[in-house]
Amino acid sequence: QVQLVESGGGLVQPGGSLRLSCAASGVIFSISDMRWYRQAPEKQRELVASIDSGRRTNYLDSVRGRFTISRDNTKKTAYLQMNSLKPEDTAIYYCNLRDRRTSLEYWGQGTQVTVSS
């Protein structure tokens, strides 16, 4: 069974930066898309960024230019570099990946990002 372990969340001041990591453990042959979602209190979950096996990326309009998603296939890890953070970025961030062979999706446990003075 594949497990995703997230790290890197925390409290940061507006304008600051955080780097989230999502490491996959267990048996997985190949990872297709990797994604980061977030959910703020009283709001719907939204897709923040995605990266496919060819490293093509897509971003939520509100984070484009500030966030960068990347992946390390050897380490089976996805990253989300978040710069110029704003209070409205405050949310629980979840990583998600899809197994290319089985098409099964796996989710991280979530990591809290709080942007506040």
C-alpha cells in the first residue's frame, strides 16, 4: 500500500516562504500526475497545482507566479515551493498522486499552512 507523508507546513508571516514536501512510500511502479490541493475553513477544496510525468505544470490562477510545483522521481517526492505568501493562502494542504499502472489515487495526511502577522 502506498502512503504519502507530507511535511513543511507551519506558520509564516505575509510575504514569507514555505516548501512543502510529499514523499511516497511503498510499492509503486510509476507515478503519473502529482497534485497539491488545499482547503480553507468554510471553503471548498481546490486544486492548487499539478505536474504530470512530462513535468508539465498547471496552477490555480491566484498562485501562479508565486508557487512552483516540482517532482523528484528517484525520491518519489513532490514539492510545492510557496513564495510571497498571503493570508488567503492559509489552508490545509494535501498532496495527491496517481499510480500510472493501477490508476489508484493516494492522499497525504494534510499539512497546515498559516499565513499571519
